[in-house]
Amino acid sequence: FAILGGALCMANGMTAEDCYKLNDNMMTKIFDNAFHSTEKLRQFIAEYNIKSETEKNLRDNFLTIYDHIASCFSGLDELLLFANFVLQKVYLIAIISNGSGVKAFSIFEAINSKGKKLEDIDLIKTFIFSRLNETDYASCLAQWGELIIKTEDNLYDYLKTYIMIENADR
């Protein structure tokens, strides 16, 4: 627990001192109250007294992952096979950027160019957002979200059709 807790809070930008305080306090409570039952663990974390945005993000991410995993596996054997796969084959890398959201898209584009194949719409979004002024970032992100909703998550097809129509006479 200590290593996981330390890695999570350090990855979320906490200082080492704050991380150790959070880690010692939270991990001790988790071990004392919820170690022997996954349901107790989920309940404890859901009810944990949040003191910072980082703790809120950690809690929300844990609950999302926990609920998803709980819905995917019918028993302990399946879960253990999955856990073994994750431990043997999956690498998680935390990259902390002090730059802007615009810079984060550039970093993402560079790093993921050798990773999992992205959907075309992901590449288009990365291209557009990496060229935005920082002042336009928040409003463009909101507009992008609205476009995804309005096109029922078919924005790529919509853009492709739009470009074909615009270039039909050329």
C-alpha cells in the first residue's frame, strides 16, 4: 500500500513531505479498516474525508477503476488472471508537465506516436489543440466536447463528410 500510495500522490504533483503525510495517514487507515474486504475498502475510500483536489482525483479514479473491474469479473480466479496480466504486461508511466494544456497535447502526441494506435479523431484533436493559443484552450475544449455529443461520438465521420462537401467543386 505504501509504495502504491506514494507513487499515486507523487504522480499527482504533491511534494514528498505532503505525500508521506497523506500516505502514512491514509494507508494506515486503509490497512486497519478495510484490508480484508474489498467492499469495506471501496466504502472506506468513498467516505474518506477529502482534503485536497489531489485526494479527490485519487479517490474518484480509484472508485471508477474499482467499479469497472467489479463489473468485468465473475470471480476471484478471473480477477487474479487479469491482475497477473497487468503485473506482467502493462507499464504505467506518469509524466508531470508544468506546461500548459496546449503543451500537454504536444507531449501526448510525441509520446503516443510509438504507443497504441490512435483513432483518426484523436490525431485530429491533438493536431488542433497543439496549435491553440493558451487563452483559447478552455473554450475550444468545451466546444470539442459539445461536438462529440452533437455528433453522437461520430465526429470523425462528420468532419470527413464536411470536408468532402467543401471540396466537391475543386
